Amino acid sequence: MPATFKATHDQSPSQASRVFDLDVQSLRELNQALHKLTAGSNETAWEVLNPKGNHSVAVGVDQPVSIDVRGSVGYYCGGMNSGSAITVHGSAGPGVGENMMAGSITVKGDASQYAGATGKGGLLVIEGNASSRCGISMKGIDIVVHGNIGHMSAFMAQSGNLVVLGDAGDALGDSIYEARLFVRGKVDSLGADCIAKEMRPEHIDLLQGLLDRAGVTGVKPSEFKRYGSARTLYNFNIDNADAY
Amino acid sequence: MCGIVGLFLKDKALEPKLGAMLSEMLICLTDRGPDSAGIAIYGAPSGNEAKITIQSPKPERDFRGLDAELAKAIGAPVSIAAKSTHAVIRTTPDKVDAARAALQSLRPDVRVMGAGEAVEIYKEVGLPEAVVDRFDVRKMTGTHGIGHTRMATESAVTTMGAHPFSTGADQCLVHNGSLSNHNNVRRELVREGMTFETENDTEVAAAYLSSQMAHGKNLGEALEGTLSDLDGFFTFVVGTKNGFGVVRDPIACKPAVMAETDQYVAFGSEYRALTKLPGIDNARVWEPEPATVYFWEH
């Protein structure tokens, strides 16, 4: 199936985007074409039509191209992303941006469970709500959620930043290491070893930078509370033996 | 894994398409479970007729002449419509228990899939498309229905181990997950007098709900009880004569997506199961909250 080309409305006609219609082309064709991209390729704008909840849309892209996905996706969209800028014009299923290394993913709708799980870098923006386990085991990724996040988010989070403009569910940051959590709304409960922390000037600056990168306006860093690790679970304590 | 679907129609104009819509939804989730598949369809109850869906490993032998023998045994009119390994027996509502008892002696190899005024249940080993084709589910009319495609973890891959499980009149359940206290709960339900066909955990969940409703609880209250009395992972979708309910355990690791429009309420393990429904692009789509009961009734 030959690829089709069309000009998108937000670009000059000289920059045609490459369009994949998943109603007529296979997911494997799409991902193989994306994986074949090399540095300096002129095919910098991609558009995916009719994703219809398919799994693994645009996983493992390692070139700085833009990918607009027109609709809702299933599991693992943009997983292992390493430099591309993906926009999902719909909602995302479980594991969006799982293990992202670099680049960005923006979800215009909601995200299902474990958004940004184990992510090492890049920016994941969820413009709606994210459900349970958002940022589980995050290792350096930055995640900005405009709405709320579900229970057990940032479980065992190691580094990176999770910013939530709405509320957080139960057991936020359970067994957290060094990730920073900023929540503007209420937190149903904190998980083991996660505590509220002081917002110092460097955190205000950091948070302002994250809000700017995520395109959030009209929200001040001072409206957020910071949460992080009490660092009491780092080493085995014999007094805790009964708890295991 | 397992894949589950449910569809509750609000718009009567869609009722002739219920079987086709539910079949497509289930086929979409084939890769979530290749072992067996099943669908329960609720037709509008007529009020003066009950249906018993039966299954036989040797349908030609077992279904031939069964209507006359059964009518004689229970002293009431009986009709039987066979579809492959399954058949639907129709008789008067007050003769259902007598017919089930008579079946045990007349046709010892026949199993009852479910009974009630509205429900018909079809389930077999195989992929969803094969099961749907085998029982001509696409042509079925109805008000609501649920379906399941199974990746077995807790008991053998057999017809009786397939979902939906029905343990009470017009009640049935599909399940994604696994229960860890099902043996204990089964023992308690056996003490109450309930009987079980399999070693399956989901059958216990279905029987638990039947027992709760037999004690006067409504569907919502019975589903609420699963949160404290059943231990394990579950997303349940349940059908009753006039209703449809959903509940997820508090951990909620088994996926679930719902969609609602003026025409229907739909459930799928994944969004892709819902993508062929009419008006889905403008539907309200959401993920059911953990430990929260949702139910709709006609």
C-alpha cells in the first residue's frame, strides 16, 4: 500500500505530512516506516488516521518528528519514544509513553492506567485525567496532568517530576525514591514513606518551567503542594521486620 | 487476560441489532482470550414463557424427541429449538424447576447453561468468531447482553468452564481476573444449598451474587457485597432480567472502558471493542472507578 501525502492545515504547503490511515494500512507498516527514519529525514510530519483503540501506535520512534494521531489509541502508544513529538487527539489506553526516553507525548483526552510508567526522560502531558498508577516507577520523565490522577500514582517513583493540576487518588507516591510530586488539588492519601514537603524557591522555579513546557497558563506554582520521599525505607530496619 | 463486553440498549430501534453489535464487540477482543467464548442475550420477556438453554456433547442424540418426552414428564407444553450443541427449551414459567429435574433423568449428559424468562446463553470452546457463527448470534434480537472471551487461569478449558456463568433465573456474569478465596466462598454457598458445575472461580462469583439477590438485595447491593466478600482481581459485568451492572475490585488492574449515549450503555475491556458502535465519536467515554458499582435497569 503506497503512502499518501497531504498538506495539513497548520503547516505551509511545502511541508506535507505523511498520512497513514489505519483503516487501510497496517499498524506494522506504520511502525516500520517510523523506525526506518534516519537523522535529517525530510519526513518530519506524520499523521495517523483511524487509530480506533489500536495498541502500540508509534512505539519506539527515535527521530525528532511530529506525529499527530487523530483519534483514541489502545495500549502503549508512544512507548519507548526517544525524540518524537506525539499528539493523541483523543484518549489513550493503558501504558501511554511507557518507558519514554526523550521527546514528548501530549494526550488531548484522558489516559488509562500506568501512563508514563518507568519513563526515563521526555515530557508526557495529559490534558484530561489519568487513572491509576500514573508515573509508576518513573525514572526521570516529566509528567503533567491537567485533570486528576488515580490511586497508587508515582508508586516507587525514582526520579523526574509529576505535576497534577487536579486531585490525586489514594496512596500517592507509595515507596517513592527521589521523584518530585506537585499536586494542586487534594490528595486522598499518601502512600508509605511519602510526605508533604516545603516549596522552596528552587521548586517554584522548577515547577514554573514544567508548566511552561506543558503549555499550562493561568496556574501559579504557589497553588501546588510538593510531596516526596521521607527516605525512611531506603535501608532495611530490623524494627520493621514484622511488616514484611 | 480475558476480554469482556456488555451492551445495554436504551433505544428500542437498536434491539434487532443487539446480537450483531455484541458479536462485533467480542470479536474485536479475540486476542485477549483464545480458549473459549460465550454470549448471553436478553430478549424481551413475554411474561407467559420461560426459556432453558441447554448444551449437549451429542446434540443429535439428546435433542431428538426431547420436546415430547419433556412435555409428558412435566405435563405442560414444551418446544425446543436446537442451534448446534445448544438448544433453547420453551415452556411455562411455573414448570422450569420440574423441567430441569426431568432433564437430569431423561438426558443425563445435557447441561443447563441458564434459564429464565429473558436470557439465552451460548458458550463453547473456540474463538469468538467461531462461537458467534456457530450459534448465529448476529441475528439475535434483545434488550441487553454480555459476552466473554477466555484466557483460562483458574480451571480447565471446557464448555462448562466458559463464561457467562449463570446461577440464578435470568442472572449471569462474565469476569476478567482471578479470585483467591473462591474455595471458601463455594463451601459457604454449598452449605446454603447451592450447586456448582465446575471448579471455576467465576462460577462462585455468579453464585455469590445469586445468593445475595435471593436474600432480597438488588443488583447494585449484591455487587457492593463483592467488594468485601470476594478476594482477588476482578472486573465483573453482570446481566439480570432487566438490568446490567459493572464493578471493579479496589486495585482495578483489569481494564475497563464504558461509553454512554442516548441509545445505549456499552462496556468493553478495551476502547477498541466500542469503536464500531453508532455515535461512539460523540459518546461519553470513561473508565469505571475502582470499587464503585455501576448499574442500569430498564
